[in-house]
Amino acid sequence: MYNKQHPVSLLIIEDHLLMQEGIRSLLANNPDIALAGSFTHGLEALAFLETQPADVVLLDISLPDISGIELCRRIRQLDKSIRILALSASAERTIILQMLQNGANGYMLKNTSSAALTDAIKQLIDKRIVLGADVQEILAAGGSPGPGEIPHLTRREKEVLRLIAGGLTNPQIASTLAISILTAETHRKNIMQKLKVNNAAALIKAAIDYSLL
């Protein structure tokens, strides 16, 4: 797990070598970030993570051997504490929500500035969700709640919501919070009812709109 006394351990998964080299060059002189490895194929990166954990994974959506969404899900299953930042050329709202639903902690477009990318990597350690400004606009374009409509969530429900946003399943949430699986399921259902959604992607979208994450 990341310790602020040590650099953030970063793994890059990007199939375009030029882009990959650009990211490595960008971060090479940053003392707060240490490169754990870089891969062009997702399954190779997944095998690496099984024996060499990292703090943050920088993940492209389009890979030659596996979709970024599926890889994100598998990485989250492998390590519930790892932070996953999607870096993609895709500005499709559905893709963004699917990545968040499958365990990504952040999403940024590839046209983001070097400073914004560096800041996002560091912020991921302390925050559950980090979104680029343009990504926030894309999500907001789907419709935001009006003033005075923010649902009230209990402290425990907010904890569960953050864990859902982190990609954790009900059994994982139960283990993390030392509660029963049935209690975790009940909290999830109550949160969805309060936010008036019926799936995880819509839940995360609503939570972002209400500034609950």
C-alpha cells in the first residue's frame, strides 16, 4: 500500500509505444512517482500484477488482447486496494461509466495536460474518484439534479457508496467494513433507492452529480 514517504508505484498499460514512451518521459524526473513497469498487452500486465503489486495502474481502453473494461474488472478482482486511472481517447459517456462501474478510480482523456495527469496520479491515493474536467462535463451533460434535491445518506451508506465506486463487491464491502454480506446488500439497495437508480453505473453517475464522491 502507498506510503506518502515513498514514491507512488505506477504501472502503465498502453499499446501505442509512442504514447507509452511519452508518458514514461513525462514522469521520469518526478520524484513522487516510480515506474513499476509498462506493457502493451493487458494480459501480460495482469500476470505481472499477480506477483508485483503497484499503487496505481494507468490503463488504456483499447488494447490488442483484451478490452480495457474487462481488464479493469480483473485487476480490481485481483487487488481491491489498487488505484486504476483510465487514460483514453474515448469521450463516450457510456464507456466512462462502464469503466467506473468495473472498478476504475478515475478517467482522463489523452489530451490532458502533463500537470493534470501527474496531479491525478497523486490524488488517486487519497480520493476514490478522480475525473478530468472534460470528463466531468461529459458526465454532467447526461443531466444533473436540481438544487435542493440531494438525498440524505447515512455515514455508513456513504462508506458503502465509496467502496462501490471503488469496484468492490458486496462480499468485499462486508469484509472491509466488518459487516455481514446481507447488511452490505441492504445498504446497496437503500442507496440505489435514495438515488433513484437501478444499476452500478447509474449509481456512480448519480453520486458524482450529487458530489457524494
